[in-house]
Amino acid sequence: MRNFAKKLSAIALCTMFATMQISFAAMDTGLGGGIGGAVIDSTQGGFAGMNGAGTGNVDLNFNGNAHVNWGSLNINNGESLNFNAVNGANDLTVVNTVNGGMSQIYGNINANDGIAKLIISNPNGMLFDGAKFTTAGDLMLTTQALGVNYVNGQLDISKLNQAAINGVTIQNSDFSVGGEFNILSPSVNAIKSIITAEQGFKLVTRNGQDYLVAPADGQKIANAGVKLETVSVNGDVYILSGEDIVKVVNGGTINGDLTIDSQGVIALNYSNPDKNVFEVKGNLDAKTTGSASTNIIDAESGNNLGSMVYLANAKVDGDVKLANAGGVMEVGNLTTGGNVSLKTTTGVNDHIKHYVHLVGKNNIGGNLNIDSIHNIHIGGYNFEEGQIAAGSLNVDGTIDALAREGSIGISVDTTAQAIALESGTLNIITDGKATLTADEYSFIADGYVGGLDSTEKFIGTMEGYKLLPPTTLSLLYVDGGTITNLDTQYAAIGSKSNLDVTGVNADKVYLEAENDMKITGNDVHANQIRVGNKTDNLTVETASRDYDLKYTNIRDAQEIVINGNTEITYDMANGENGLNVNENGRPNNTTYLVVNGGDQPGPDPEPLPNPEDHDNVKILNNLQRDQINAAIDANSVYTPVAFAADLDEEIDKGVRKNVDGSVTVVKTYAMGK
């Protein structure tokens, strides 16, 4: 949108020259019979006459800038009012002020390409219903009372200190504006209409331009604020709103950018009984600075919830930026082609809890950034059914979520390239079912990182989060990847595939993985790291280890504790290089430790193994489980010495027949009698 404020100011304050000044007594145009008519009281400036009076198709002709003072201005269905620049005049401004009654327009208004600016002012309000409005230049509709003077060849426009009585309503109408389209009114309703504004559509409902006088004290205009209901707008839309609501109802389409600057509530597609999608073909940028007098009161508790920013069932081709200084922000079922930023800020309602809810099914084409003073909830709650609502969050880029003085709760599966979650004062929690999927994870919390053991408990803490200790083992689930940063008091994390851990700063940590786990690097620090018995293969880098390590030994299913000041030796890693297989064909839930081969000495070759001893040999200095023997019976053995396709078991005592019929050389040595 280009220089709206500058152009509005120019319209309001500029001095305009006229080629002539003509003043008439009241003239009945013959338009609007039965609803008050269209009666001109007087004119000033370059008014060059009227054609078609009484025909229902009236031409007002201008050869200079002009002011038309209407007693009333109404147009019936099938009637037309045409503003024409004549005799080669161009770049004209024509101001229309209406004195009596609401203007009701059911027919057509046109302005040709010589009219650069057409302004209609009526403090009594305007209704366009089934109308068609076409201008080649700019159009302004305002309920601000204007004073227009023509002195010494100049046309002066100024606002009058007169409160508006009604607003502007456009319904079932078609507006085509070749320049800027501006509406200044305490109430703007656009319903099931098509609006084209080649240089942007601006709606002002507050005195932010020193151009709009709000309703007088004690007066209340119905539906104050901005309402767009199933509207199609071709062009950028800018809304400057006061303490009342800005809302989109039953979807609609903005073929451009949508920018909203409000002091009140922003509710985009909040009411949507027809389940229509709200589409923005450009970027969406909406913020409310909040107001102490604009609050939502919770019906059940009576608590002041502050202001609200709401966006639902929406598709935005570009970026989405939402900011709320009032209280609650809720976004649901959003699809974007770009980045999404959701932020709550301090403001006049900084004493109110600030929540960000990302609910339903959301698909973000770029990065997702959430910055909340208090809590963040990624999921949703179905109040009618009394349970967590279904949904998902898919982000093509990264997720960064910060709850400065609250918790982060997640109750839907969430996918991104990288996920970074931070709770400044409380917890990062899930419902124990949701799974996070990313290449890298960072979890920072003052309290607890993990899951909750019941849906009911999660619902109960969705708003009133508490600092939860890990009294019961309930996991935050990830689907593989690397934990690069885990900074918290307590953590309980489970992986549904392989898991690498390279950064920890915690008191106690519980980790488990459906497959293999590696704990490596010099940035892993804790009092205790416990590895659950679901992990198949645990690899630990021993350099600079300062934490107690607890894991389950595969040989006897006993839990092993290695103190932080104890060097892990090869003997401690003694286990079985193979997994017992249960009747379902899956490995038992057991863990064995594989030390870093580069840091440990090789095994002592003595004493020689006894071929008749059915205990498995020790783990050698390898970091990978042998895939060939992974499913072989526990009584089979393998060492990487040699394989033989056909050895005689009676002669070569150093071999063992495996359950699959193959044989493995244990050690080649001479057998005595």
C-alpha cells in the first residue's frame, strides 16, 4: 500500500484551485424517489451543470474542483449518478457532503477518468446494498463531517467537530476503484461484496489520522469496528482500528496483503458457520496494542482475558505475523507458503495471562516462531467433548518457541527441520502421545522436560501450568534425530528410532530409544543419565564424562551404575554381541554398552575360549552391532576372525554351527588329545 497517510492528509488539507465558482439553489435530481431523493442544496467551485434530471440517469458535470452540498443522497435500484469531468478537465477533486439522513444506495455511481478524487461525507451513515460503484481515481467514504469553503479561487477542506451517528455498510455490492479506496467511519461492514482497489483498500475506525470523530459520549454505533464477511478484495487491505473489533466472518479472499493495526480484538474467521476458508494471497500482518477498556470476560470464571487475536481456517500465500498485547492468541487450521510469527507483548493488559494456542491442523511453508510472555499450547482442546482435540503441526523450516514466564505444552504430532523449545520458568510437556520429528532438538526449561501420564492431567494444566517434578515416568517422544541441547532440572525423553545426544546440562535425565543411542561429545553434563531398557545398543563417548551412567546389562538384565568419576573400561562393556529374539521375532528390550573404540584398549586374547563353553564372547572394540548375527540365537557366537562355508565340525573344534546351518570360526588353534 502506497503512502496512504500522506495521501489522506493531502485530501484533507490540500488547497484546491477551481476554474469557476457557481452556486445554485436546491435542485431535485429526480433520483431516489420514495427514500428521500437526491437533492442538491448548493454547489461551489467548478460545477458545470446537470443532465438527465428526472430520468433516473443523472450526470453531474465538472470543469474544475468542486463541492456539492446535498440535502439528501439516495439512489434506487436501476438508477445511476454519474460524476463527469468535461471540457478537457482532469485531476479534479469533487467533495460531496450530505446533511440529512443515511445515504441509501441501491443503484450505480460512476466517476470518469477526469475525476482524480471523489469524496462522500455523511455523518448519518451510508448503506450500499446491491450497488455498483465505479471510479477511475481515488474514492473516500467517510462519516466524518466535513467543512468545505471556496474562497478567492481556493477550495478548503476541514473536519468538523461532529460525532458520527451511523457507520458505512457495503453488502451484495461491486466496487471498482482505479486508485485508493478509503473508508473512515467508526463502523465499517463489508458483506458478500466484490471490492477492487488498484492502489489499496484502507479502513479507518479510529482517530489515528486526526480525521475521524468517534461516536459522541453515550452513543454506541451498532457493530462498531470492521467486519468483512465473505468479501473478495482485489488489492492490498489496511485496517486502522480503535478499541472495537476487527473481524472476518465466513471466509473471504484478499488478493493482496492484509495489514491490521488495532487497539481492540482481532478475530479473523472466528465465526464461520459455512466453514469457508479465509484466503490472503499476499502477507498477513495483524497486531493489537490492547486497551484497558477492551476486554473479554470469561463467562464461566468471570476472569478478565484481555484482548484477543484469532485466526482460523485460513490460507496465506506469504508470511503471517500476529502480535497481541492483550491476552489470548489462538491460531487454528492455518496453511502458509511463508514464515509464521506469533507473539504476545507487554502492554496495558500486562497484568493478564498471555497465552498462545496453535490448534488443529497447521501446515507452515517456512519457519515458525512463537514468543509468548506466558504459556504456549500446540494442540487444542475440544470443550464440547471434554478432551484433547486431534490435529497436527507440519513446518517446512524450523520451530522456535519461547514461553518466557510459562510452560510449553504439545498434544499433537509435530514435524520440522529443527525444533527449539524454551520455557523460562516452568516446563516443556506433552500428553505422552504426541511425537516430535526433526533432525535436531533443543529443549530448555527451568523445571521439567517430558510427558504427562494422562490426558486429563494435561487438560487440567493447559492454562494453569505448574512446575511438575517427574513423579511418574512419562516421556516426551521424538522420532530420531540429535538432541543438541537439553538444559533443565529433569528430563524424560524417548525416541521411536535412533537417537544421538550431544548436549546436556541437567540434574537427572532418563533416555530411551527403540533402536540405537549414542551419547557423545564434551558438552554432556549431568548428575545422572539413565538409559532405559528399550535401547538396543548404547554407545558412550567416555572423554570428560562427569555424570553417573545407568543402563541395563544384556547378560543378566541387571541395572549397571557407573559413577561419573569412574573410567569406563573394556570389562565394564562386557556383553553379548547379538540379541535374544522373542517369539514375535523382535529383540528383547535390553541394552548393552559399546564403548568408543578409539579410546579403549583391545581385548586380552588369553585365556583361549573353550569351544564347548556356550557363553557368548565379549564385545570387541566395535561401535556397530553385527547385522549378520543380529537375529542368531544367543548360543551362537561370532568374532571377526574368519568365516568358512563348509568346515568339518568333528575335526575343526574351533568352529560352532549356527542355528541357520552356517558356521563361525571362534579361534583357530591346535587341539590336543
